[in-house]
Amino acid sequence: MGRSSDSRSERPGQHGRDNPRATGAVRLSDVAAAAGVAAMTVSRALNQPELVSERTRERVQRAVIETGYVPNRVAGALASSRSKMVAVLVPTVAHSIFADVVQSITDTLALDGYQVLLGLTGYQTQEEAAVVDTVLSRRPDAIVLAGTRHSEATRSRLKAARIPVVEIWDMSDDPIDMLIGFSHHAVGAAVADYLLECGYRRFGQAMADDPRSHQRAEGFNKCIRKAQEERPESGIQVTTCWADIPASLAGGRAAAASLLEEMPECEAIVCGSDTLAMGVMAEAQSRGMAIPETLAVMGFGDMSFAAATWPALSTVKIDGAEIGRLTAEHLLGCFNAPSPEPVHNVLDVGFEIMARQTTLTARN
Amino acid sequence: MGRSSDSRSERPGQHGRDNPRATGAVRLSDVAAAAGVAAMTVSRALNQPELVSERTRERVQRAVIETGYVPNRVAGALASSRSKMVAVLVPTVAHSIFADVVQSITDTLALDGYQVLLGLTGYQTQEEAAVVDTVLSRRPDAIVLAGTRHSEATRSRLKAARIPVVEIWDMSDDPIDMLIGFSHHAVGAAVADYLLECGYRRFGQAMADDPRSHQRAEGFNKCIRKAQEERPESGIQVTTCWADIPASLAGGRAAAASLLEEMPECEAIVCGSDTLAMGVMAEAQSRGMAIPETLAVMGFGDMSFAAATWPALSTVKIDGAEIGRLTAEHLLGCFNAPSPEPVHNVLDVGFEIMARQTTLTARN
DNA sequence: CTGTTAGCGCTTTCAT
DNA sequence: ATGAAAGCGCTAACAG
């Protein structure tokens, strides 16, 4: 047993020079030597244990512990062209809505041994292109990205990568591959319909200045304009205020202050996120305005953030954690499918308007 | 030019079979062929452009665009044993405090071309050990992890990895390598001192049931006990309520309700996070208790979350984004240092008690 | 400044 | 059930 059969077992450096190897880490062949088997057998014992006899498996197990072996998945990924990594690209993780998505995807994928490579794209298309390139160079097995508006370069890069791509958090007529999202325009329209139905007439909008908020605002405004044309006498009005991104409580306060200045008789403020909504409510409260009696406020996102604090808040319920889970499970389905062909599949998760009685029946 | 000098340029599969290669992606040698240079020259043109003549650089640039080449960093990492990835391990990203850390580290590292491999460890030591192993198998160039209480297995694994390790968000006498954090025990004690100094006597604690919150509570209680012994007549009391993790507004409300039930004459509630603090304040408000006149509330974390809404809230300021930035810059310093030896370095970023006059002078 | 060669540590394939 | 050989796509080291 003096000499192992592995030609590199004496750990020479590259080119046979006799300085120590760069990493110094335990290799598969070291474990193999310790267990008295071939490297390939160790690989199998670790990755496809059912193909190895129980006796060998145990010996390998022991050798792994003895040597403190940590597999090198970089090498594994190169050899097998499967990295067991999924890239997740979101504008930011400092917003609860995307943090929930990332958390949920990470948790769900971990169950199947996949890891998340995080990419934060900011809110600029140009930045996104750079992040996509960097991330693709890691050869992830799939990529999830928020939004459906990408540069043509980004789209072609993603298609050329020939891996599952899931766009989330928005809707599109022409997804790159898969899509799990909803129409922000439709949400905006639905909110307008809803509030008009409730009897409100004078609206403010406190929206973050990002593309998806713009779409919701457009949907809202379009619906409002239609109502104005149909019922010119009703006095329907809307004023919009764009808050800086990232959205903050302070931004919400400022937006509310500005809206109430411009439109003191404002009855309802529609907000681009729960964060903005809370800022708006803080401002209203500081002015002694009763919510929802004097001013109704509508948020956007999952209720969990705000509901406990502000029972008067109504919101469009979009649960990031749920979207994340759906996305991850969908991907795992792709990975496990007999055919690894990309599936073209549009899935609208819909949305739900959560309205507390206290708020939205107030004026009836 | 009919035949390239690259022996694999005709893209045979492994072992010379003639099915197409697994990935089908453009390789360095494809770019080299298109540019009429050697693969190595392309590599240099991309990674060390200063070593290549301008003419060659331009030809390579053109060939890269022409072929749509996306470097394979998996192969690069294997060959060079530098992955340009930093693993970041936090309990969760669904808490603003850790989300800020991750956001900030990601942003800062991106400036130097590093990417973040995200690991979410939950709050259990056992889970952490598994995540550490998985993450190390990707051979990150460094690892950042929240907390200083790890299993012995985790510690030895991390030491054996021979990469920079930064523990953050806590203090330790025996860090694995580097540490950027603060003592939770000391924070708890400082808060107690502060509130006693302000004249408060009957305290509630609404803490999340995680190790670091426990340490703060211990620091707080120790300080309180000392005061009780020194001034038995003063009527100093404290009751603690442990909220479920992850901390939520609802959990904060429930904790406050329970505390106020047990100790109706409670004067100040110390909270384990801003989230809990906001829940506590919601409950107080719903009971018509004036803050801070009737009940003072202290949070923990960065003010940015809550300050705009609750000017009456006081808090221990721990800015996750700042810690993240510090950590990333510290790491980049290590990477660029002439000596890549691990630096043993304890850095206490300290903390700051932000106290709004309105709250903490209320009883004076 | 550019090219050649020999691996990085693993998995695929084929052979036993 | 186990092993041997070849190669994944890139970069370090040396040679020119």
C-alpha cells in the first residue's frame, strides 16, 4: 500500500514542481487512497450510493470523515455541466417583498440540494445586463429574474444559455421562457374599479418611481379616466406623487404631505408598497386624520408586514413568499422532468384585494 | 486557415464520440480561432488586458462579440483556485436587518467583481453546519457568517478551508478568523443603564427567541439585578416575554399584550427588534396608551425602518448596511493585500443608543 | 507580447 | 459492483 495508484497522490504542484498544491484541500483521490478503492468509487458512493456495495459505502464513509473531505463542486460542475446552482436576480433584497421571494426560493431549492447565486440588479436595465452576464458565467442550472422588461441583449444572452429561465413578478406577452407573475396594469385597474365601487371619488397615488409601479399607476389612471368620461359630473379626480426609490417610510410621508397639499379633499391614497402605505398613514395620523374615516389607504404587497399594526389598512395581496415557492417548485419540476427541454408556460397566479371592512365600507 | 491548431476545435464529445458537446456554449478556443490567436491570448486579453497589445486586444474584443462568448468561470475557478465568490451566511433574509447586510455586502463586493453565494442558516446550529459544508464545496474565496456560536465541527471545517472567515453581528473572545461585530450582552446592559438613568423602574422585554436576543436580555437582566440589590427599595422589576421567530408585528403585539397583562404598571418595553417594537406600539396604541408618556418603547436595529412613522420610538442603532459595507471592504482589503495570510482581527463597531427627546425625557 | 504544455478535481464512458 | 482513461474549459508556468 506504499504507493497509491493515483498518479498525483503525492501532491506535486502543477508541472510536477514540488511546491505544495495551491489549495491544499483533501481530494477525492485522497479519500480513495484512505478507503483503498478507486476515486470513481468514492464519487459513486457519495453521489449514487445505490450503485455501490454496502461494505464499500461504509469504508468510504469512514474515509471521508477521517480525511475531512469536502467535495469540490467547482470541479464537479465543470465535469458534469450541472452546477446545482440557481441564480436569482431581483432589484434589491432590502424590500420585504423581494426578500420574501429570495428567502422562499432559497429554502425550497435547498430541499433538493440547489444553492442560490444572488444577483441584485438595482432598477436599471443596463445594470441588469451586466449582472446577467456575470451570473451566466457561473453556469447556473437555471435563472430566476424579476420583471419582464429586459434589453434585447439580455434576452438573447438568456436564450443562448439554454437553461430554464423564469421571469417573475410581472406579466408579458412574450416571455423568454417561463413566467410566473401577474399584470401590474390589471392590478391598477382592479384597484380603481374597487375603490370607485366603494364610492370614493378623489384619489391620491403615492407610488415608487419604478417601472412596475408605473404600470400599476397607468392601469389605475386609465380606469379612472374612463369613469371620468362616463360620469363627468361625478367629480372623480386623481393626483399622483412619485416617491424616490428605494421606497421608504419617509418617502411615504413626504408623498402624503405633498398629495394632501395639492388635494386637501383627497379621500383615498393608493400606495405602491406597504412601506409607502405605512409612511402615508404616519403622515395622516400626525395630521389628526382618522383612518379610514377621513382618509382610506391602500397598500400593495403581503398583509403580514402591516396588518397587525394597521388594522385599517387595505391592500392588494401579493405574497412574495408564495411566488417564490411556486417558482422554486416549478424549477425543480423542470430539473426532474424526463425531458429537460425548456417549457414555455405562462402561469398567472392572480392576486387578491384584501379589504378590511373598517376601511372600505366606511363611506357607505 | 482551414484547420485550427486547437485539437478540440471540431467539438467532439468526450472520448471522441461525435455527438455534440454537452453545453454547446462558445469556448475560449472558439474565440481564439475567430480572432486568429491562441486561447491563452484571449484569456489574457480578457483578464489582464494590459499584457496584450492593443491590436490583439481589439481583434479579441471583436471575436468575443461576434461569437457571443460568455466566459466559463467554473472552469476558470477550477484552474486558478480563485472563484471570485464570497459566501454570505445569515439566519434569514426576511428580516430587514440581515437583508441590509446582504444588500450592502453584495453591492460593495460587486464593485470588485465578486459575487455572493447566499446561505440561509435558519436559527439552528445543526442547520448551519450543513449550510457551511454545502457552501464550502463551492470553494468561495471568503465566507461571512452571522453569529459567533458555532458547532466545533463548523469551526474546524471553516479553519480547514484556509480562506478568510468573517464573523459578524456578534462578539467573541475566540473568533475563527476575523470578526466585525459587537457584544449583545453589553448592549443589553447599556440599555438597562440608560433606562434606569432615565428614571424608569418597571420594565418589560419583548424579545425574539434567538441566541443573540437571549444575550441582550441577559445583559439587561444582569444590570437590573445589580440595581435591585443596590436599591431594594426602588421597586425595580422586569418581566420578559419571548416572541416566536421569525419576529413579526403580530408577535410584538402579542408580546405586549401578554406583558401588559402580567405587569399593568409597566413603564417601558425593551424590544428585540424594530419589527417587534412596532408591534408593541401598535398594541399600546390600540389600548389608548400614549407613547412615550404612558409607555416608553425601545427598539433594536437601524432607525431608518421606524423613525419616520414613530418619532416617539427610541432604539439601539445597529446599522446592518454599515456592518455589511465594513465587512465587504475588509474582505476586499484581504484579497488585495500582498500577503494573503488570514488576519486575526477583532473590530468592535460599537453601537449607539438613539433616543428621541420625546421618549426618554418624558418622565423627567 | 504571444504561444505551448500540463494540469485544476471531478464525472462520463466504456471495460471488466 | 468497480476501475481506467479521457476530458470538462480554463489558467499557471515556462519558453520563446
